[in-house]
Amino acid sequence: GFILRISSHLLYAHQRLEVTGYIQMGSLLLSFALLWFFFHAKQGVFSLAWANLLASLVGGLVSMVVCWRLRLFPPAGAWGRPSRQYFFALFDYGKDLFLVAVGAQLITASQTLIITRLLGLQAAAAWSVGTRAFTAVSQAVWRISDVSGPGLSEMITRGEDVLLRKRYKALVILTASLSGFGAVAFALCNSPLVTILSHGKLFWSPLNDILLGTWMVVSAVQHCHNVFVLLTKKIGFMRYVFFVEGLVFVTAALFVARRGGLPAMILCSIVCSTVFSGAYGIWRISRYFSLPIREVALTWLAPMTRVLLLFTPVAVATWWASQHLEHPMSRLALNASIGGSVGLFLFLRYGLSLELQTELLQRAPKALNPVLRRLFMSFPK
């Protein structure tokens, strides 16, 4: 995987993300088929290793072939020569990224270990099931800023400062508003989903969903800001911020989780993400674009606030009405249908900037144009 990874980076740099997506989906299907085959061949736990190894090899080779067909490799005679200067520059950048990654792992992957040690395997099982949807929704929201990296990098390299600030502001507004929509919808639907997945054997408090939804919003905004800082290659003190945040979170969670349970640990995550990486990201963005901190921290998040203020009462009323239904599948269907439709409407109408709404109208298929005009309040019907 390490040897063949350069091909996926080439596709990413040339903004051929759809090709990467197809290859990843194909690799997952191949891995599933291979895993089934090796289990049937009685390879036991080594089936996981064999399936992932072969799927990674095939996916990497396909990426190399696609890069060759698309002529993304340098032509003959243009590959350059090894440079000590460039090597150490890339090594220093990779070292900083490694420190950031270690801190991020402490923040996002240490909860299971802490819960298992302090609260037992039953609580760890509840955490594993209860955060499945949280992880899926969070990754979907984060993906917006992740796939925007090549485009933003081009603007940074070309010095297109005005366009870069305009695009990045729209990106933050879109990410924050989508996280607000996703957070409320998640909090509304997750409890009956956990009941269905565990066949009613696990208890999951709605308070956990509310706190996880709050953490989803905080982490989405800080992820957007800090990913942009990484794109500038001027990491600075960020190399230590995530690591310190991870250490503080683990220490605080070890103290409070035993008495406060899962809600206390999630609250630790919210506070640490807000105080450390969240605040640092906002400060770095304000410095980079020479903007007041108030504009980045409040003005850019005003559309998300509108979505939350309008969507939360609807979600509370829907949740209260669904409590009268005995079957969890019925509660999930009611919550998902009402919450999804109303939340999507509020997100499109109040959660997007005027510039982004205008561009959506210009780029959307003609059949969707009348529908979008009805959804966007800034345009005539």
C-alpha cells in the first residue's frame, strides 16, 4: 500500500476524485469477496490479512494503470533528480503531519480504551454501536473540506487571494450548516437506531446523542479550518496543539468518566476541541485572511445558527410525538422522514450563502432549477 500510494495522490492532485472513489468501491467489494472466500477456506483470522493485502494490491495497481492512461506521470526526461533540499523540506512537513495525526488519534480513537478500562465491556459495546451513525455522518461532512484541497491549493499557489477567501468562506458556511443539519438529524434518529441494531439489548441515553451532535458541529468547523492550515504548509504551533489537546482529553476523561459516564467523557471532547484545536484554527484563519476573529467565529457561522434555531424545535416536537410509538422501527421511520425533509429544506433555504445559492442555480440541471428557486428565499419563483 505504501509503495503504490503515490498513484492515488496523483489522482487527488489532479482533482480526479471520482476515479479514486470508483477504485475504492471496487476494492471494498473485492475485499468482501476475498474475505468470504478465505473464511470459507478456513483461514481463520488470517482471512482479514489476506483479503486486505490482495485488495490493496489490486487497487494500487489499478490506480497506477489509470494514472498511466490519463498521462498524469511526467513525460520521459522530465522526472527530475533527487534533491536533498526538497527531501528534507518534505520530511519536515511529514514530521509535522505525523504529530498532528498522533494528536488526532488521541482525540478520536482513545474513547473506547477509556470506556473499557473504567466502565466495562458493556459500556464499550454501547459506545461502539451508539457512535456508528455519528462516525458516518461526521465523515460525510468532513469530506466536503477534504475534497476541496486540490482546488484551494491551486488558488494558494497562484496567489488568487480574493477568490480564495470567497471560496473558503462559502466552504465554511456550507460545512457548518450541513453539520448543524446532520447533528440535529443524528440526535433525532440515533436512539431508535441503536435499539434496532442491538435488538434492544443496549441502553443508550438521548443525552448522549445531544452531546455527540454538539461535538459533531464543533469538530466539523475545526476540521475545516485546520485542514486549510495544513494546505498552506505553514503548520507552526499546530504541530503541538492537537497533541496537547489529546493529552488533556485523555487525562480529563480518566478523571470524569468513572463518575459521569459517557456524557461526561463526550463533554470533555467538546470542551477540549473548542478550547484547543477549534480556537487555534479560528485564530489562524483570521490571521491568514487578515479578518477579525469575530467575523470568522460568528459571522461565518450565522447561517448554521439559523438552521439550528429553526430545526431544533421541529426535532424536539417530532421526538416527543415518536415516543408514543412502541416499535423502534416506526419511531426511526417517523423521525427520519420528518427530520430529514424539514432539515433539508431549512439547510438549503437558510444554511447556504447567497453566492453559493446563485452558483447552484447556474450549475444545476434545468429540471431542478424551478425547485431550487422555490427553496432559495433570495430568488423569485
